[in-house]
Amino acid sequence: MKVILFNGSRRENGCTFTALSIVAKELGENGIETQIVHVGERAVNGEIDALVEESLELLKNADGVVLGSPVYYASPSGEMLSFLDRLYWKGESVLRFKPVACVTSARRAGTTAALDVLNKYATYVQQPVVTSRYWNMVHGSSPEDVMKDEEGVQIMKTLGRNMAWILKSIEAGKKAGVPQPEAEKKIFTNFIR
């Protein structure tokens, strides 16, 4: 089994990467292979189409997804939003029914608002949302600060274990003959008459 983790920060090895690395380590300790993809500025410097295509290829063979972003103005980074807008529009059939977890990092505040935005992508395409023991966030202005956030570190570890459990449960269900839900054609209702 494999999980792809997306780092929506401009900093390749900053606070968001640190949080994702904790999740990835826990997944690895539970027998799940991981790969962290740095979205960074590729989403806004003319490389977004290539980034989306590369990501969709990775996701075709993945069992789960983690979306990670720093908080900018109480929202995910603009780079992450641009990337997710394209990825979810183009890759709905690839993402559907793959468990997802969303992670935010901030110096101080805005994490819950940013988590709300990230989770909405997942629910639009029927991805089961994996949770931890609290909201999936870490705090700090440097990777060292994040590691001092004992509660945040515990949340990331728990998230990794919960993701592994969900993935293994889905796999066991498949082996037991439990069918995956079928996607229905979406009904779009226009409220303007």
C-alpha cells in the first residue's frame, strides 16, 4: 500500500514538511509506503499542468492521500489552492474513494479555517476523510518549533496510525468481498429560477 503526501508550502523542508514527515514515518512503521510531493511554486510558475499530470500518475497507484499546507491569511497557500483546483477538477475519478487526511501548519492561528477549505476538496469527490485525536494541525515558525509542539506531534503520529488502519480495513473489506460504492452521476440543482 502507498500514500502520497502533498506539501503545499513554498518551503520544501519547512513546518508543513515536518508535519507530513511525522505522518509518513508513522505510516512507514505500519507497513505503508509513502512519497512526499513538493507542490511549492510549481503551481504558480507555469508548471501546474505538468505537476498535475505527474501527481495523477502517482495517485493512480496510491491507496491514500495527505494534503498539507501552511496557513496564509487563514487559508491554505495560494499554491496549494491552485494545485488542488486543477487536480480535483481533472482527477476526480482517480481520487474518488481514496482515503484522505488534511494537515495544516501555522505560527499561531487560521489552522481550522484552512483545514475546512482542504476538507471540502475531499468531500466533493467522495474521499473518506481520516481524522486524528484533534484537528490535524501543528504550530511553530520553524521545523524545530513544530517538533516542540508535543500535542501537534502526537496528532500527526495518531493521524498516520489512523490512516494505516483505514487503508488496511479497506483492503480487508475488499478481500472479504465488500464492494466499493459506485459513483452516481451528479445531480446539479440550480437555485435561481
